[in-house]
Amino acid sequence: MNRIDYFTLWIYNTIMAEMLFSSYLLTEICAKKYSEIEREIYSRDRDYLLKVSESDLINYLKEKYSFSPIILKLNEMGTKELRDNIKGDTEFIVSIPFEGNKELFFYRASTSFNSPPKGWIDHYENKLELSIKIPPDSLNNIKVEDKTKIQFDNLKSMIEKNIEWINKEALGFNNELPRFIQKKIQDRKKQILRDDHIIAALNIPFKRTEISKTFEIPDIKQKISIELPEVGKEKFEPPFTLSDENYANILKIIQNMIIAMERSPTTFSKLKEEELRDFILVYLNGIFEGEAMGETFNGDGRTDILIRHKGKNVFIAECKFWDGSKSIIDAIDQLLSYTSWRDTKTALIIFNKNKNFSEVLKKIEEIVLNHKNCKELIKKESESNLKYLFHHKDDKNKELYLSILAFNIPNK
């Protein structure tokens, strides 16, 4: 063997080879990430944090700080042979491509082997490389193939078990991130608003200092380009909103009313959309003391059901008969056109007189989720009661709830 071959082997065996899954405890890395997330949230300008879409910011931070689990591409692995190294062994280098965060190969899970496996990472091609050595006295042994296979299988098994342990903890961290991020964002918002109230009570002019927008770059490298959600430059003003509890109560009232309609097809099957809406309004007015209105101007048109409190809108709803996919898309667009910037609690009440109500419900769920303004399905109370998060037609950072209440009004 010439000098270059010896040097190559020395690089592989002395410098590049490392003890895998042993350098840092993953729990310590996760704790560091939690601190970095909190620091990033608290470094944001107050108006930005109060105005930005909370779900968008949560998704941004989750994508930025989460781990991508390791996936070995065993069907693409290959080998190369290095002959006659210094000790006289024959060595095979097994190369296994992988996907995911390469840093996870160097973190130690809470469960781990006392003697971690040894290997190295090709950072340019995302490959795990392992060394399989055959001692000289084994070369004439007819069972050398079996010994080599056992050596490789044992090493591969150790690697796969470590990956299983580290991926499990990494995915647990990923799953916990949204809850942690949301709490830190809400804690920061509460702190900002509390400080504003204190300053207002002091009645002393207060000059804000611009918080530095630079912050420490995380040690963990990210391959994906992640963009921070943008907001407008105008000052944040707290909106007037209906509480989630009262929103749920209004939906429950409507649901109970229409379930009664479903049970009396003789009375209600012959009614038109406006007449069904009027029954709902009568019921709502009995509870909200005349503040529930129908065919009321709001936004760009007249909305079917509008509940106001002290002159401010708290709830908007539209009533529609199912007439195919387009009828639902049009109804959502119509409802969004009625909502002003401050309207955050809405509902679409769908009446069905066709057969196969179950098929209609499946189509409705798919249609709503694929609407251009829909962000996500938040909760599925039942097949006919779904709560979605939407953004306003003119402002992607201003969010609103849109609940779908679907009912079957069969022919008598």
C-alpha cells in the first residue's frame, strides 16, 4: 500500500470516526431550545407580537426549532473496500444515506448503550459510514462471510436501536412545542398589556425604546429556509371580542333549536331558508333580549344572523341549503365578505334536504378545509359540528373562527 492509502485510512480511523449517540444529552439540547424560543418571543416588538397571527407564529417557531427524525435509507447503502491497513486488517466501509437532522447522531437519549457504536457522518452527502474490519487470521476461514455479516448486523442493530430511542425523544419534543410556544406567546402578550395598563394609570408620558431585533443564532443548523410571518406597520389596538365560552353557548343554542326542527319534519320540511332562519332568530332573541337580528347590513352586505352587544358585533352567521360544493364555497365567501376586521366569531348553518346526509357531511368537511382562507380544522365536535380557523379576506394575520353546523331537514 502506498502513502496515500495509509493516510486515507488514518483519516477514517483516527480523525473522522466518532462515538455516535454520545456527545450531548438530548434533554439538555431540548432545554436550550426552549430557552432560545422564549428569548426569541420576548425579543419581538410589542406591536408585532400583538398583531401577528398567533397560529402562524407558532408554526414558524415550531418549524424552526423542531427536529427532523433520522430515517436510514437501507435500500440505498453501499460498500467500499480498504485493503492492508497498518494492522494488516481488511476493512470495509459501509455507507448508508439518511434523511433528518444529522446532529441527532451525536445526541444521547435518556436510554442508551454503555458502549455506543462508532462511525462518522458524511456532512456533504448526508451519509452514515460504518467500518467493518476482518482480522488477517480470518481471511482463510471459510466462515469469514458469516462473521462479517454478524459483525455488520450487530452494528446495524445498535445504530437502529439508538435511532429509535433518539427519534422517540425528538418527536416528543416536537409534539410539545406548539403548547409551549403558545403559552409563551400568550404570557408575553399578557405582560405587554398589563404593562400598558400600569403606564396608563401612572399618567406619565412614556417613551418606548426599540428592542434590538438581533438575537443569538441557535447552535443547531437548519436546512430549511423559514420565514417569519409579516404584519402591518400600524399600531396595535385591542379588539372587542366574544369569549370562547359564550361563542360555544350560542352555537349550542342554535344546535338545540335545529335538532328540534329535525325531529319535526312535518312542520319544518316545507319552510324556506329565510323562514328557518326566522325560527332561529326568535329563539336567540328570547335569550339575548332583542339583540339578535336578521338581514342586517354588515361589511359588504346583509348577514342572515347578527348578534350585537352594546352596539358591537359579537356573532355573525349565514344559513344555506346544501346545493352542491359550489353553494358552500359561495356561502363561505359571502360570510367572509360580511365580516368586518373586528368580527372574529362566525358560523355557517347548512340545511340538507337531499338523501345520503353522511356523504354530504364528508364533502362539506373537505370543501371547507380546502378553502383559500382556511388555516386549519381546530375541533370536530361531531360529523355535523366542526370548528375551523380562518383568516379575513383582506388580512391574513387577522383570524376568525368559522363553525359549520349541518342539519338534515328531511321531507315529511
